[in-house]
Amino acid sequence: MITGLTISTVWVLDQDSALEFYTQKLGFELRFDVEMGPGARWVTVGAKGQPDHSLTLMLPGPPAVDPESARQLRELVAKGVLGAGVMSTDDCQKTYEELSARGVEFIQEPKRRPYGVEALFRDDSGNWFSLTQRAEQFDENAAWSG
């Protein structure tokens, strides 16, 4: 029986640049940075306080994918068409302002949605993420600019 999801893959164009983005701009912590043989490196990061889930920052290529698929993946990542997931926050507006100040590119400012408040941003490779504050965390009486 499957008991959980522990690692998700994010395809990146440059592991060093991605590692800097995720740790310096998003505030994630480095979990592993290990050479796995010639041309292979295992880099994982995760949100502080969430040790049970990590993101592996993976370069498209062997042994994970064949060379032609790796080329296609790099093109899709660079075009910014791959959505890599949802990151949660207790205060979408505040987190949006903090991350914007650190240079994170947002493609959508915080907006109310039926499920809460959501903003969309891109990582330094082009992957987009939803930054979401769940509806039950939103105070309807709080000041709102969105």
C-alpha cells in the first residue's frame, strides 16, 4: 500500500541556478546535493518545516529520459508551459509581496478563487507554480487588495 508522496520532480535547465532560486528566493532548505556518477547529480530541496516532502531539481537527460525526450522537455520548460504544482501559504498577499521583493517573477497577482487566494509564479527555468492560501485560512474581514 502506498503511504505517501515523498519526492516530486521539477525539471530544471541548470541545477546550480535552480538550487540558488529555490533556497535564496523561495526560502527552501537544501536536503541533498550528491554526485551520482559522471554527469549525474541528485539535488533536493524542501519547504522548512515539511521534512516529509522534497523537490528533486532534475536536469532532463539520461538515465531518466532518452536524449530526444530530454531535448523536448528542455524546450517545454524554457517555454514556460509546464506547471509543477501548488505551494501553500497562510497569507498569499504577504508571501506574494515578499517573493516579489526577492525577484520572483509572478505571472498572476493574488486573486480570490473558490478554493482560496491564488497567485502564479515562475521559477528560474520557466516552470510555473500556484501559490495558494486555502479558503478556510482567508479572513473575509481582513483588508484585501485583490
